[in-house]
Amino acid sequence: MKKILAIDFGTKRIGLAVSRHSLAEPLKIIDNNELMFEKLKQVLEREEIDLILVGMSENEMAKKIKEFTKELKKTTALPIEFADETLSSKNIHQKLATSHMKLKKRQGPIDHYAAAEFLREWMDENL
């Protein structure tokens, strides 16, 4: 089975999730800065990724996501696909609100959880 890295791109943070067998797991959050492509390369190598899945929204972020993906293609020969991530953050906020997780943790960054959410949906539809 292909190992997939899902990327939830944001202007401040980038959420990462990976597929492990048939599961989508949140991996980590990296800062969106001059070191992000180097950190992404390290993750791609360490996790032995076969496919990159970039979350695409239909709002003003779409242009920035396309620019990010264009630069990402310069750093790797791995195939890159897009997945709809329009509702992933909203779904995660709803799930966290009903969870037993402590409030402080629920209010922290969720970018990697959002990446796992759209990765899970993509895997359900495509694998």
C-alpha cells in the first residue's frame, strides 16, 4: 500500500498527516517559513512517502496553495495530488468539541488533525 503524506497548507502553519496501512494519522505541524521545504523533505524521506496529498480549498487560499505546490514540486519528484479540504477544519472542531480532551488542548493548533481528516476521506474514496 502506498504511504501518503497529507499537507494542510496555511499561511502560518502547515499540518501534516500520514497514512499507516488503512489509517490516517496526524503527524506534526511545521511553521510556514524559509525552512518549511527542508523540513518537508526530511519528513518525506523519514516516512518513506510514495504520494503527497495537498488539501485544496475553494476560497482565497486556493491561489496560495497552488503557489506552495509549485514550489514543492521543485523539491521532490514524488507525485502530488489534491484533495478537497474545505470542511476538514470545521469537522475537526466539531469532533474536538464533543471529545473528552482537555479544553486547552482542544483550543490549540489543529492543522495536523485537519490533514488527517481529509486524508481519511480521500483514502475512503480512492483506495
